[in-house]
Amino acid sequence: MTVTLQLAQLVAACHWIGQQGWAPATGGNMSVRAGEGVCLLSESGKDKGSLTAADFIEVDIASGQAPSGRKPSAETGLHTLIYRLFPEAGAVLHTHSVNSTVLSRIEKGTALRLQGYEMQKSLSGQTSHLDSVAIALFDNDQDIAALAARIEDWAQTHSLRYGFLLRGHGLTCWGRDVQEARRHLEGLEFLFNCEMQRRLLERS
Ligand SMILES: CSC[C@@H](O)[C@@H](O)C(=O)COP(=O)(O)O
Ligand SMILES: [Zn+2]
């Protein structure tokens, strides 16, 4: 698929994310791999629910620099980390839903474990509700380079699949292309919603 088509799909995904309420204010950032060593990343500080193709900036994956001099996302270092760690990753979506923000604070461990849900099969490679899917959970940090280094370190010894949560911040997920990243996002958000409701009801 051409980069132009991938970018058109990414813009559509951004609008859908906005409609879901998963990118309030200027929260969230999105990108697509755009050839050898390059990605197109959303410009920092924009309303991600109303982006156009012109709001995406070319970024060098190795250096995180934008040759145009425009300012890509403050979280560029997390997108480029994912493209460096996973050569098969073609698109990255970062969102700020209420469920991912709250659940990531309630869960005190290093992963949110999802088990018993048929919708786990919305995640590529998952075939049964009986399996447990661990979504890695990292403490948030305003120092994105330090946060990226912590995630990279962790990924050397643990499996990092589908996405990760940042405590009190949100979800960053990815896929081979925009379509898969969008399915992972929708599946994970559905599962977070279920998990939130389950934890609330089981308390009462
Ligand atoms: C509402 S501010 C949130 C930002 O600090 C950040 O977390 C975010 O997701 C958006 O930053 P951006 O630089 O626009 O990509
Ligand atoms: Zn964010």
C-alpha cells in the first residue's frame, strides 16, 4: 500500500479516535511508517480529532529529527522507539481515554492482565479467551528520552506486544499497518472498559 493511502487511513483513524473521545483537548499522537528510516508524525499541540494530511511531519526514525524544522509530537521518542524495536510495525496510535488513564493508576503492577474475554481475539495472534494477555504498564515521565530508555530496557527481557500503558496518561499501541493498529486500539479499549466495569462491580 502506498504511503499516501496509509496517511489517508491514518487521518481517518484520527477523526474516529476524536469521535470516540480518546483524544481530548490536544491529547494523543499518531504516526505511520513512511519508507526506509522515516515516519510521518502528528504535529505537536494540535487537536488530533481534526487533523489533515498536512498536519503530519516527516521524522527520521534514528535521530527523531524533523528535517522541515516543524515540531512533531512531544512523544516522538516513543514512536521512533517502536519503529526501531519492531521492524514490522507500520503505524502507532497514542490515546488518552478515561479507561486507560484510570485503570493504569488503579493497577499497581508492571502489567495489566486481560483474561477471560472473547475480545482478546481482536489482538493479532490471540486465539482463546483462556489465555492471558499482559499489557505492559510503565510509570509516566515528562522526560520522554528517559521513558523511552526505560521501555527499551524492559523490552530486552520481556515480551512487548500490541501496546503499553503509561500510568495516569494513556495507551500507545501499534500494528503492521493503520488497519491493524486501529483494530488493536479498539479491541484494547473495549477490554479496558470491561476490566474497569468488572473491577467496579466486584468491589460492591
Ligand atoms: C493535553 S497535553 C498531552 C501531551 O502532553 C501529550 O501527552 C500528548 O499526548 C500530546 O502531545 P503532542 O505533543 O501534541 O503530541
Ligand atoms: Zn500523551
